[in-house]
Amino acid sequence: MNILVIHEQACIKHEGRLNGIEADNRGIARRRRGAVTRLDSLFRPFARLGGKGIAMNVKKLIQPIRVPMEMVLCAGILALHAGPARADSWLAAPPMPTPRLLLAAATGPDGTLYAIGGGDNPISPHGLNVVEVFNASTRQWNAAPPMPTARYGLAAATDADGNIYAFGGTDSLRGTIFATAELFNPSTRSWATIGPMPTPRLYLAGATGPDGSIYALGGVSTTGTLLDRVEVYHPSAFSWSTVAPMPTARGSLAAAFGSDGRLYAMGGFNESSSQLNTVEAYDPATDTWSTVSPMPTARRDLAAAVGPDGRVYAAGGLGLFSTFNTVEAYDPSSDTWSTVAPMPSPRWGLAAATGSRGQIYALGGRGASGLLGTLEVYGPLSGGWSTGSPLDLGRESLAATAGLDGKIYVLGGMRDGLAQSVVDVYDPSLGQWSSIAPMPTARWGLAATTGLDGRIYAIAGFNGSANLDTVEVYDPSTRRWSSSPPLLGGGSSFLAAAAGGDGRIYALGGCASGADCAADYIVRAYDPVTEVWVRVADMDAPRAFFAAATGSDGRIYVIGGITDFDQIVPSVQSYDPPSDTWSSVAPVPTPRYGLAAAVGADGTIYALGGNTGTSTFVDTVEAYHPSTDTWSSIAPMPTARRDLAAAAIVVSGIDSIFALGGHGSEFPLTTVEIYSP
């Protein structure tokens, strides 16, 4: 039996003190004291090291509040499921000023997020009329005019004109259950009362139809009975109508329209107060309901929204003894569910909405610590970093490349002064790392790139005693390594590599000798067809500990690095393979070495981390835009570091820049952080 389940049972039964729970600290890199790195021993002169009936039915009304009260005794261990972060991770955003549960959310016409109403405490809540608005561009919350009617357990939706509707709910635990519907006009910043719903209710769900109609589904009635009723408000006619009822009467459900134009009602609780995984779909064209595949996780007080990929996402909620951070996605085209990245914060009584760029907002609710103001965002929130699944083995001076199969390959590196041969692969469809066949030759300070044939090249590096000219090639189709002709001109380390649009593999610069790092300016090109290395045009200056990337224009860009014991290279050059010529472009704003680079889907080149000479590891991220020959500053990495690796892939339609491993205040790092532009 799962240990969390054992502790849940012990907690609910009050069977005494709970033991044996230990935090999983795999993702926390331990500080390594006294470790000698190659920078320490060989390049000391320039390293500058240092510095989640009424009587019979009153139970249903109280149940959403009472169950978590029992759980609070053991809030720290009650199955607050926190799975590993993934490429499709959630981003933390500034929290709501007013923490609350059982609130509603809607998106305004300008993409702003509205947090509407809610309850002020989890024990005996009173309704709030607070409305707060989040702007994704500025990442700031602001107050909006309050609702005329304070309430929780309500629903909200936005019509085709951008007006926001709030309907249903209650003002207190045994207070008035409302049919009241109110409209907020973002242009005039004013509220107005419209015609009430035909049926007063709380713990209902709301959604906006393809034609802009507002749907109110299910909930609990004034007599405490569960409802299957579905009522639709038609803004153009200023009237409500009733459509076919849901097959399953329920409360505390979630609802959203899918990309197929059908309305999906999911989860909630039934007459026996059992949590449901039932999902039913309504077709407005035929006014009929059908049952579709159930959610993998039965729950109530969840939230739902449509993602950028057209799938319907069900987030969080309450189980029999568990508060979930589980997020599951339903694909209408295949009638299948899949589990995606969990929210960082387990919670129930939350709200969700879809932003203008397809991002999913999850806000508020009740978690282990009580009421939450937490806002977490799934998808492309501007300038956002999230934490990804950590590497199994922390290391620095490693290499990484994005495969043509959409996976990230991380190769070699140094740990505890020893060269590593390990190769890890990140599969975004699984959201996790796995190890594949190791490189035949252990090394750090190597370079890696992916050829146009999909093979992964591991080039040169340092084995702890000497520079290597070794070139080894991994074929993902056969899962085998093979040897390739050695690097022209002898061994090299702390070089860079890139694949040209001409199909050749380019090895650039690096340390030409082992003990003193005589930085080199030569560039070699390897032709996989003829299996021959040739020398091509040299760079403008010797460089080592620099970064290189191939832009969407087919040119190879080299950024930063160090020329000798005292000089960091500020210049950036681009190489044009067809003409075999170099040209200078705008210099990087923050000169540094030990940095990494990756190219986004839009052609933006990101320069991440490194060592500025005065700061031995930085969190700086700057973006180069080839079309305008300009740089811009990007949100810094959460973890400052040097000697890291970077790679970029697209996950669920979202550009994702990975910062991997390296050397920071703790080293070597297992840390993986992901930037979504």
C-alpha cells in the first residue's frame, strides 16, 4: 500500500503520532565542500572562484467544508500529491491580494484574469464581493469594483462582447442560496443586475458557449437536493432558457466547452456524497447529452479550462481523504484522458480560466496551509520560469542538444572531480528523464550537437588528465554509439559545436592545450557523408568557455567566452556556411564565459548564466533577435549558475528553453529550469 494512503488512514482514525515521512530531496543538490574542479586546478588565474428535505440534505451543503476540517489535523501529510515537475510545468505568478476559496474566475476581453467573490474562511465561510484583476503583461493585480452581491460557491463566465457574468452561490453556510445574476462591463467598470436564473443554486458550474451564451450547470438547490438542471442565458435576448438536463445530478462539479463545441461536465459529488469521475458531454446542436470517458481521478470542488492544445483540463479538487494537485487533460478527438504536469499547490475550491494566449490560470482555493491566494499558470505566461524534473545526476561542464525526435539529450560532465559518461534523455510526452547507453568515453568540457540525420554528436572534451580529440555518435534509431573520425588538429575542451544548414557539423574554438587553456580560434567542419574534417574560416578571436547556436537563418552564432587568463570576449559573431565568412553582430550586453545558448522556435537566441569575472555565477538571461540585430533582457533564471547546458524544444505548442545543471552556490547542480517566452 502507498505510504501516503497508510498515513491518511492513520490520520483520519486519529491513531496517534505519525512517523516515517521524509521529504524526497533528490532534486536538492548537496553542497560539495573541498571539491577540486578543473577550473580550480588548471585555470585558477581567471576562474575567480568564490563568490500547493433540508434536514436530510444539510450534510451535502456542509460536506465541502467539513471534510477539510478533519484533514487539517494532518495537513502536512494528507496525500498532497506533488509529482515531479515537467516541461509542461506550471509557473508561479503573483498571488491574489485576497486569499479565498469557492470563488469564480473569468477572462476579460483584453486577456486579464478576474477573480470574483469566494469564501473568507474554510470553517464557516461568509461570501465576499471582492473582485481582483490580474494583468499577465505587467504581472500585477488590481482591485475592480466589487460585486453587488457578496457570495461564494458561485460561477462566472464571459460573453462574446467581453462582459463578465457572476451567478448563483450563497452568502453563508446556512444563508441565502441565490438565483442572482450580475454583469460586469470592463469598459465602464460597472456592475448591473440582470434577470435571475430560473433555479437558485450554489456549487454550480458555468461556461461560455461557442455563440457567447452563458451556461449554468448542476449544483445544490435551496432544499439541499442536487440538480441536473442546465440553464442558458442569451445576452442578445436578455433571457434565460432551459436545455436538456445532465444525465447525472451533481454539485461541486466543473465544466468547460471543448474544441469540438461540446460542453463537458466533469466530477463533483452525487446524492450519496461520493466523489465522481463521471464526464458527460452536451451538444448544443442536438440538445443532447452523452457519456464520455471518465476522469482517471474522481474528485469534487475541482476546476476546469480549455488549454492551448484544445484539450479540456481538470485541475485540483477534493477526494475522500485527499486534496489533489492532479491535472488531467481530455482530448475530445480521441475520447481519452492523460495526466499532465501537476499544479505545485494541491487545493480544492479553486477556480480556473483560460488566458488570451491559451494559458490556464488556477487560482485560490483551500490547501494544507488554509486559504490560498496562489496563482499558478500552465502555458505561455510572458517571461516565466518554472522548475522542471531534476537531472538524476548533478554535474557541471556538461553538454546538451535537442534531438530531431523532440527530446533533450544531456551528455557527460564533471562530478566530484571525475569525468562522467552518463547520458540522460528528457521525453516531454512523459515529463521525465531516463538514462540511455552511456558514451564510450567519459569527459567534461565537451560539445554536443544534433546532425540533420538525427544523430547526436559528442565532440572532444577533457577526461581529467588530457584534452581529447574523440568524436562519438549516438543514433536514436538504433540506440547505439559509434566512433567517428577524431577532431582535426588534436584534442580540445571547453569548445562549442553547432550543426550547419549545409549538413556539416562544426566544432569551434576551445582550449587547445590541457594545463593552461590556450584558447583557440580555429573552426573545423565535419561532413557526415564523406566522414572528413576540414578547417574553415577562423573566428575573430580565440574563445573557450563560450556558447554557440545555429539561428533560424542558418548562420552559426558564437557568444562570449574567454580569450586568455584575463579577458572575457564581449563580441558576438555569426558564421555563414555557404560563403565561409564571419561577420560581427551586436555584442552581448553582459560579457561572460561559462554560459550556454539555445534557440527558440521563433529564432530568438538565448544566452543563459555564466561567469562575469566579478560574479562567479550569474542568473542573467539575454535574448538576441537576429532580424533586428538587437539584444533584450529576459527574466533571470531562478538559479544563478555557470558551466551549465541549455536546449530548446516545443512542448504542447509552447516554446520551452531548458537550463540544465551547472555550478552555482551549490554544485554540481541537478537543477532544471524552463523558460516559456
